[in-house]
Amino acid sequence: MRQIFLGIGILVGLAACTPAAEGPQPHVWTTLDGQPPLVIAHRGASGDRPEHTLEAFRLAISQGADVIEPDLVMTADGVLVVRHDHYLSTTTNIADLPEYADRRRTQGDREDWWVEDFTLAEIRALRARQPWPQRDASYNDQFLIPTFEEVLDLAAEHNVRTEPEVKAPGHFTAIGLDPLPVLVEILRARGLDTADAPTAIQCFEPDFLARLNGEVETRLLMLVFPMIELDTEADPLTPTVSLEDAATFADGVGPSKALLISADGDDTGFVTRAHALGLAVHPWTFRDDVPVSEDMDIDAELQRIYALGVDGVFTDFPATAVQVRDAMSDG
């Protein structure tokens, strides 16, 4: 098994032989390495800026995020660009550009514009938009769609980690745009193909991660969600890939938070089982503006998840996750 995903920073030292009554004691983290959990900026500070823009990533870094997370899709000319979906209507202004009106087509059950039909030069003509209706739209149509390498440049400049997710690699491979060799080339060129590199690659498709595991030593994160979303007869706490299977090729798991706490609010034991297999746990996604329930705000939700011993959290609002974590660290 390769080196486990390590957090950044140093472990708070134990108080020097003084009575506990003299002040609060440092929080003892039950993460895999005993470090405070990582705050992972999900698509950047996507709650405050259009997602997957350099501006969203810069804001996340300024808010104290330890890791920035770009999703990767492929252009027609084989360039990895940063978008969550490979359709473009929800996060860009493409519908307003008459020169691309005839490029809209149906794929599956969706009619849209698709990134694989556009070259990088054409993608550069687009501008990003905020897809969430309740969020600030005042930055719409201002920011470019970045390439993966531009996000890596930004991360290196600010000395933060990255956790890129390869989206729908099976689809892209099927149409002749296999992202794996391009990804491997970029990782190797930047010295990010080692177990101690400041990055980890995520994906929902185990076959892709297993292939990647044979090419590089970069840490891998298997993304999972409840199998019941695919099979209504499944146990709601069964993940799409078992922890035992994930441990054969990955260094960590990125579970839906629904797998960590039961409907009754109890710890499911997912984190403990993952840690026993040497897997780091980075659950998703924590959002200030999407409350879990009327009885639990985002601070309470993060406190509950941190207390389980997770090794990182994906969040659209890094400032909040940093604030809650730091308050717990201070006791």
C-alpha cells in the first residue's frame, strides 16, 4: 500500500504537565494520522464565486483551504479543462453566443452543448456563471474556463495541495478521448507521479483508478455514494464500491456524507472501517446554504463530521470549514 494521504501542518503538542483546570486542552483528532482534517475547496470557493474558475480557487486559498479541487473534462483537441459537467449550459454563457447556436445536440436524455465538441480555443470564448440560484451571480460572465495545468500552476504558486477529479473517463474513452495518458503526462512532467506528491486523483469509476494505479504512484481517492441510488433494493449504507475493494488500488475514499451518519443520526462506523484498512476518508459535500435539517446548521454538521475522525471535508464554503475546525482545535 502506498503512503497514506497525509495532512499538512504539525500536530499540536500536549500541554506541559499542568492541571486541566488551568485552561482548555488541545483537541485530540482521531484522523488517520492524528492531524487536523484537511479543508478541501470543492470547485474552489464555489459558494462565493462561479465554480472552477481561477478566481474561485484563489479565494479559497485566501480563506485558508488546504486543498483545491478541480474537476477535469476533455476538449475535442485533447486538453483537460476544469468543469464539473461535460455539458456547458449550466455553468457558462454558451447559450448567449450565437456562433455556437448550431452546436447544441442531444446526448443521452439531455440536449446541450458538450465540452468534447469544442476545442480549447473555442472554450476560451466562454465565460463562467454561477449555477446555484441562491448564490451571488454578480460575478457571472467575467471569468475564463481554466485548464488543469493552470490550476496546478496556481496551487504551486501558493503551496497548496490539489485533489483533481477525473469526470466520466469511461465516456471520454469511448469517444476516443481517453484522459488517462494526458493526465499521466502532466503528472510526470510536474513530478506529481510520486506517493508523496502534493496531490491525489479522485474518480467515481474504479476501473479508471485501477488503470491509473498501474501508471503512477500518485495517491488515489475512490469516490463512493450509497448503492441504493442505483439499486432501490440495496442497503442504504452500502457504498458503490466496497472499502475492501477500494483498498486494493486506492489510498483513500471520498464518500457521500450519507454513508457516515445513519438516518437516525448515528455513526455508521464507515470512518472506523476505512481507517482499519489504511484508507483516508474525505466526505462530500458541505454547504452553508443547504442545511441538513431544521435542527442542524452547517457548524453543527461539520462538528459532528469532524468528530467522527474524517481526514478531510469537501466544502463549497472553505472559510466556514476552516473556522469550525480551528475552533475545535483550540478546545
